[in-house]
Amino acid sequence: MATPPTPRASALVIGGTGKTGRRVVERLTSRGHPVRVGALDSDPAFLWEDADTWQAALDGIDRVYITHPNITLPGAAKQVEAFARAAVAGGARRLVLLSGRGAAIAEALEEGVKNSGADWTIVRPSWFSQNFSEGFFLQAVLAGEIALPLPDAREAFIDVGDIADVVVAALIDDRHVGRTYELSGPRLLSFADVAAELSMATGREITYTPLAVEQFRGTLRKSGFPDDFAEAFAEGFVDSMDGHNAHLAHGVEEALGRMPTDFADYAREAAATGVWNA
């Protein structure tokens, strides 16, 4: 008996190996939606810097989840706009964009998607809870010390599973067309609060140490990051933590009809995986 043909993908997930992207892929696949991953090591490969790779990635695609690795890069907005237009020209009719909450620089990316001619949904999350288990701050947690500036800053950290649930709903449900969802967790937390929650979840002491911004830049440089990255990251950190996001958003409730995941629940689940075992 001949092997049945592999069903063509109907959804393209840009960054499908990243924090939100891989969870979107898992959720779509579990629901029976054929998915294509847009990444450097995918087949076909996808590179933001090479528009020649876009057409093959978009072939036969009906809907796209768009993530960009760094929305602050010069030219990122133009890349997203050009890609959105290419997607529509190739037959895609729905675009869901991962934007940034309270990030003025993200508005240009959003406009490129909104003006593409496709049905669109914008998702604006707060800081990811998973940055402490899968991202930049993992090593700090393992070392037992989170050293950052702005001790009074507070953020309503969002679980990336909640982001993925909203994105999947927007990709497959017409009710989310034309909506902009701001996503946050249910509580505002300082980094001292985060350290306390992580200490409770891991059963060991994790402290928060306040730094001056210049000390933070120096720490980044000592960790091996180039000067331009250290400067840009420190500046972006200060800008994002200046208080304009120190309030709760209700996009998870609006999109899904449930409360977002609390940071304490995220911490317990992450600890159970052993990711923070010293």
C-alpha cells in the first residue's frame, strides 16, 4: 500500500523553536493543525535577513505567527512589514504578531501587520516568567543571586504557556481578528519578590542584590557580552522597568476566559523539572 502524502502545513510559526513558538507548535499539532516551523535549521530554512528564504517557508501557508528575535534592531519594523506583505501575496489570510507591552518601538511593527491586508491579531506580553528558567537569568538563579538594577521596579511576569494559548486561539478562532491583547500575570512582583518565590520553589536561598545601572553594564561585560550589547541591554532594561508597565493587563482573561498563571505556580512547575538543580 502506498504511503499517504504528508499533509501540507497550513500554519507557519516563525521562531518555532523559541520560548513561545515551540509551545504554539505543540498546541497546534495536538489539535491536528499541520504546522511548519520557520527557523534557521528548519526545512525549508527561514532567515529574517534573507528575504529569498521567505517564499519557500510561506508556500501553501494560510496563517502565520510572527515573532522577531529583536524588535529594537534597526530595520526590524521594515522586515516585518515586508514579510507581512509577502505572506499576504502568497495567500496567507491571518497574521498574529508577538509585539511588546508598553514598547513604543513595537508600534511600527504592529502597523506593518495591520496594513498588510490580512486579518490580524496583536499580542503584547509583559516579561516572560520563563526568562528565569529558559533564558537570560537562568544562570543567576543557579548561582543563587539575581543582581539587577532598579530595586523598586515591579513587573507582572507572564507565563509563556499563557502567551501560546492566546496565540493559538488567535490563529484558529475568528473571534480574535482585529484584537490587540495586552498580557500580564495576575500579580506585580519586584525582583526581591521573584527571588523569594524562587527560593520557596527550589528549597534553597536565592537572593536579590540591587546594582547601579553602570554596575549592571559592567557585569554584562564581565560575562563576555560585547560592549554594544551590554549598553543596549542595560538601556532596554531600564526603559522597560521605568514604571510604565507597573500595572496589570487582562488580555488572558479577555481572550481565554480564565486567569493567567501565577508566578508561584510557574516556579513550582519549573522547579519540578530539575532545571534549577544546582
